[in-house]
Amino acid sequence: MATRTPLMAGNWKMNLDHLQGTHLVQKLDWTLRDGRHDHAAVEVVVLPPFTDLRSVQTLVQGDKLALRYGGQDLSPHDEGAYTGDISGAFLAKLGCTYVVVGHSERREGHEESDELVGAKVRAALRHDLTPILCVGEPLDVRQAGTHVEHVVAQLRAALGDLDAEQVARVVVAYEPVWAIGTGEVATPDDAQEVCAAIRSTVEELVGSSVADGLRVLYGGSVKPGNVAEIMRRPDVDGALVGGASLSVDDFAAICRYQQ
Ligand code: PEP
């Protein structure tokens, strides 16, 4: 079975001004170093607003911080008359490794369809960015008991016609919409159920070796107090963290869940 390096990604959303953001990155690095965080054992990623990426790049590359960083969204297009959009080429130029695609706040607030999310995954891959593809069910779907089917359909729509080499470059985040920013957390077994279904769907699509290596994150009110139990589940390989990533102490504690 493949070894999967756990990944903790902090999605700042539209929070923190420029000074607060750069301060957070510096303090996070000091805190992790202080705790002798092993970046080879747990990969740490920050996902700031676009306007902070240049400064984060200067800090991370200038000071050789082990943190990685990425964008919260990208355009499906590479360049052109798309006012307000950000191309994957721009993110790659700024040294981004990751980009979030299909976050529920984009699917809902910006009416992003499965088709658009799929086009964004392809755009990320064209620019050698690792898409963190978000999938997850709203509350009514969970209550109807069709959450696995819902998530599998989102996954198939986004990855369906990619080849094995492309799917191997994707990270999937299972984020039940009802658990995002609400304080409601899926139980570790709920997270495991859907993360396992994601892995078996990828196995059906492109085979077991890619599925074994695929990193599947859980997201939805992850905190220092619940992360270790969630991470004990065999198909959960990390977390996409919103609110708690805005506190250095909380996010560092999440990254050090093994200690
Ligand atoms: C998120 O924004 O992806 C998220 C999971 O947020 P929170 O941790 O605040 O629920």
C-alpha cells in the first residue's frame, strides 16, 4: 500500500489583511520550528487571498520556509478578456503549489457547476498546480441518506475523463457543506465512510495504484481537539481547515496532531 504524506491546508478565505497575513505566515513558521515540526511527516499549506500571495512568496522563498502555499480558486481559462479572474499561469508564476477548486462557497455563492469545476481542475493541471478538489453534500442530502452518491457524482463529473497520470496529481477534500464554519463536525466514521467511497471511485476510474496514493482530506470545523481522532481513520489523509487556520496556535496544533 502507498504511503501518503498527511496534508494540512489552511484556507483563510476572505480574511486577514495583508499585514495580518504576512505576520501569520512568519509566526506559523516560528511556532512549527519551535515544536520541531517535521515537514516531511506532515505537509503544511496556507491558502491566502490572491492579494497576499506575492508577499507570502517572498517570505517563504526568501526565508526558505518549509511551508507551501496556493490560491483559493482559479479561472478555467489561461488568459484573455476575463475581468477579475485569476489564471493558473499567474498562480504558478507566484510559486503556488496548490489551488482550491470547487469549494462549496464557490459552488453555492458563484453558482459553479460540476462542469466548471472540472474545467478548473484541468486548468490547474495545465499549469502544474495541484488542485485541491472540494466535494461534499448539503444538509438535505445528508438527511436523505444519499450523501455518498452525491459526492461520488461530483467526483466523477470533475475527474471522469482524466487519465491516471492526471488524477494522480489531484488532492480531494471531502467537505460536508453543513459542517463548514458551523461548528458541526462530521463524526470520524462519517468522514471515513465518504473518504473511502472517494478512494474506491478513483480506483474504478483509474486503478488501484493511483487510488492508493490519492490524498483525501476532510474539511468542516476541524479544530485541535478533534483532528487526531479524524486522522486515525484509514482513508483520511489530512484536513482542509477554515476558521481554525486563522489562529497560529490552533493551526500549528492541528499540524502537530501526531505529537
Ligand atoms: C473550509 O473553509 O474549507 C472549512 C472547512 O471551514 P471551517 O474549518 O471553518 O469549517
